[in-house]
Amino acid sequence: MAYLHPLIVYAFSGMFVGAALAALATKLPGLPPGARRAVWWAPLAVPFVLYVASWAWRWRVACWVPVLGGVGYAGAFLAWLCWAGTLLAYLLAPFFVVSLAAGVGKAAAGAWMAGRLWRRFGPEPGDSRVALMAAGLAERMGMKPPVVMVTPHPLAHAFTVGIWRPVVVLSRQLADQLDDEELAAVLAHELAHVKSCDHLKKWLGVMLRDALLLTGLSLPVFRRLQAETEAAADAVAARVTGKPLALASALIKGWKLGTAGAWWQLALDNFTPLLAAGEVQRRVERLLEPPSRSLSARGSRWVPAVVWVLTALILVPLC
């Protein structure tokens, strides 16, 4: 129990504290999509980062109660927090272990399923239209062009799969529906994901989301994180192509096509995007909005850093 106690307390407390701070931070006017995405990583990541740090620096017993010596209301309150945290850890440890194991197992299944998808379909030979367009966009974005796979299976119509070696996946159905401007916008969106390593981050994020299901907040927090991640990639694609309307049109076409159900989609949830009707509408509305003035680059870096540090500082006293 001594091993799990801090992790459970950090996980439950961190979700609520981190989500509250992230919600406040994203209300700042002019906060760019990339910074908003980094802010919403705090509730999922800070508890685990803090737990690893506590073991690396051996502050596991550095509860602030001994420091204050139980003096006054502050000492009594912190003593109660430590007692409540210990009770919570004992009650929830079995469920937390199962949830954590399920999250790790599902993440492993997603990686294995990505490899299976590649072995089954592979890149479609002779699709010069997609390959040449992806190469040209990658050059404009200053990155090495990733492998683009066009598959007849509509698992999801456009997403990036893989961990260390990303592969952009397009369904043949969607590629045939899009004109050149729309296709370029979709490819630029996926290349933006690759450049930001979102394929790896989402795989990790889904694992953390599943591991923290017992908190009751991991699903809405992850949905918000994914919405900000997609918004950041949309913004890059609109800037690179200069045609936000083309991306908006492609989003609507992809949503209308729908996706075919398959037993392996549950595993590929670690990579596939969210294309619910409400989410597509919000993304289209953002693309159609006139560009607003953003915070300076320095300011946009400070906001996520402050949210992460504040979340960690609030969690440390909770033993």
C-alpha cells in the first residue's frame, strides 16, 4: 500500500485540481490552440509525473504535517487530508490497479493493432496524387514526409497511427470524395499531428485516461484535450494551405461518410480522432471565425507552465 498510496491520492486530487486550473487558464483571451492543448495535459500527466519524482527524490514521506508539527488550523487540516488520503488509497487500491492494468493493456493492444493494419493493407501503390501532395506539404512545413497509407477499410477516414514511426492513414472512400484543395487541407492537418508527435501523445493520453477512469473526470478531460489538439492541427493546416474553408468542407464530408464498425476499433481508439457531430460543428465554426489576436509567444509558453507547476504544488502536501 505504501507504493500505491501517493499515486492514488495524486491521481484523484490531480484530476480535480488540474481540470479546474485548466478550465480557468483556457478562459484567457488570445490563448493559442497549442497552449490550450498543453494546459489540458496537466490533469492527466501531473499526478504521474509527481509520483515518479517523489520516488526519484525520495520525498514520499515529506508530508507538510510533520513540518508544521500539527500547529493550528493549518496543521489540523493537513493532518485530516493525510488521513483521508490514506483511507481513500486503501478503499480504492484494488479498483485502481485493475483500471491501471486495463489502460496499459489497451494501449499495448492499440500499438499491436496499428502494426496489423500496416501489414494487412500497407501503402497503396501508384497513388501518386496523395504521395506527391503529402511530399510537397511536408517540404513547406519543414519536415520529413511520413508514409501515407490509403486503405479500402474505412476504420476512420483520416488519422495518424504508430508510435515511433507515424503513418498517415486515409480511407480510399474519403480520398475519392475530396477535391485537391480539400485533400491538401486534410493532409496538412495530419502532417501537423505528426510534427507535434500527437500520434504518440494520444496513445499515451488514452492510456492515462483509461487508467484514471475511477476519478470520474478522465473522460471529459480527455475529450477537451483532444478537442484542443484537433483545433491546434486545424490552425496549422489552415495557415499552411491558406484555405480554411477547404478543411471545413473536408471535415463535413468525412463526418457524412461515417465510419464502419469493427472489433478492432476499440483498440485503435488510441489513435483515431473524435468525429462526433457536435465536435465537427465546433471545429468548422473555429475555422470560419476571423483570426483573433493571440498572446505573445512568451506568454503562451508561461500559461501552461504555471498550470502544471500550480497543480503539482497543490498536490505535494496531500501525502
